[in-house]
Amino acid sequence: MNVDSKEIDEFLVSLLRKVGKNLREDSIKKMSVATKKNRNDLVTNFDKKTEKFINNEIKQFYPEATIVSEEGYGDLVKDMSGLVFFVDPIDGTMNFVKRGDNFASMIGVYIDGQPLIGAIIDVMDNEIYHGGKEIGLYIDNEKINTPKNLPLVEGLVDVSAPMALSNRFSVQDVIKKSSGFRVYGSAGIIFGHLLTGKEVMYMSYLAPWDLAAGRVMCEAAGLSVVSIDGAPINMLESQVVIVGTQKVVSEALKTLKTR
Ligand code: 2AM
Ligand code: CA
Ligand code: CA
Ligand code: CA
């Protein structure tokens, strides 16, 4: 299939710009909040509304594409052939509900299973991280400088709260070797930190829509994206993922007790 990554990138940026404006307005409105799997797992009317809006726009401009999305308005996707859009309408819904900041909206695009373009908007800062291997990486119109390959001892690490608190895989041993520990609560916001070198590692259990956009951009930035068991990343399943500088990911894999 012939795809124009520049055109897709421009489409994603203009779409997320609209999404961001809508969500900044929505964030101060009364919202209806429901729980999904547990009391920490929230969904609002705005997650659903935003996903419908994004998916409709994708269907209009890329009718041949399939969509994998969190809140149920996507397609049933069984393989990665063709053009696949991964959509997380609000990433960090708990932050959206409780704080009104540190939440994102993300779209990752793959072609025949290969990462193509990712885009993430930090909604309250109105900054869009976007691009891929072919066209380079940007925050809005500014090129992103490649993050330095720092070791664990020189950088901040971010681990999801459930994983850090339960000390899964003895992850606290990795945290203790770092410069410090942060828990931002939005994969999208953390991918922005990794791309700009503000943090050197993120470890979390992530669903495909949590990972898709960030994986495209982090790999294009020379960062390492691996699953905890060393298997190739599977974009159709949830998995525990480590993203970080080459040095940090290799140190983490040596430190973690994965069996
Ligand atoms: P969400 O807000 O889109 O659900 C919070 O620690 C981060 O992990 C957010 O990016 C959140 O995305 C994601 N997250 C929350 N619960 C999750 C789950 N059960 N599986 C995978 N990702 C999850
Ligand atoms: Ca969710
Ligand atoms: Ca998410
Ligand atoms: Ca979400």
C-alpha cells in the first residue's frame, strides 16, 4: 500500500488540535464518570464523545483504514495488515477527572505492522508531539533533538503506580538505582518526557492504544521499546513494556526479576 506519511502527520496534527480545544472546554464542564474494571479505572462521557469524533474523522479521510480504540467505537481487528490507526481519546482519564491537567490524546498509525506516524497532544499545554522515522519528530513545528543515551543513575524513571507499589518484577530495585522516581499517571505525558530527555525510563502494563503513538516516536528517537519477557511487542495485545534510553533499558532488564 502506498501511503504518504507527511500527509498522515498533517492530518493527525490538525485533528488533535481540534480535539485539544474541545477537551480544554470539556474539562471545566460537568461530566458523568463511570467505573470500568475497578474503582481506579474511569471513563467519562468525554472519553466516548472524543473517541467517536476522532474515529469519524479517520473514517472520512482514510476509509480503507482499520481503527483500534479504547472505548468501543473502533473495528474488530485481527491482524496488522494495511493501515491501522490506534486511538486513545483521553489518556490519563483519572488526571482529567481529578486534576484537569497531565492528560493527553493519542493516535498511532501503523502500515502492515510497521510503525509509521505517532501524535500525542498534551491537552492543557496545547503541545503536540508528532512524527516518525521517515519525517522526523516535532513538538508543534519545532524539531525534537535526539534524547541523550543516559544511564539509570543519571535520570528520572516513571513506573505505573500499581507496578511500583506491588514491586512487580522487583521493579523497586531499578527505581533505587535511578536519580529519582515519578508517577505522572498518563502514558502520553510520559512519552513526551522520554522524547525530550526529561525522564529516562517508563515501565507499565499497557494496552495497544496506550503504547501505539509513543512507540512510533520513541523508536524514531533512538529509544528502546521492549516487552518485559523479551518477546517482540505485539500491537494487538496488552503487555508489560519498558521504554527508555538504550543504556537504561539494558540495565533494567538485567536488574528486573522476570522469572
Ligand atoms: P487511560 O487513562 O487511557 O486509561 C495511568 O497509570 C496510565 O495507564 C494511563 O496512561 C492510563 O490510560 C493507563 N492505564 C490505566 N489502566 C490501565 C490498564 N488496566 N491497562 C493498561 N493501561 C492502563
Ligand atoms: Ca481508560
Ligand atoms: Ca491510555
Ligand atoms: Ca483512555
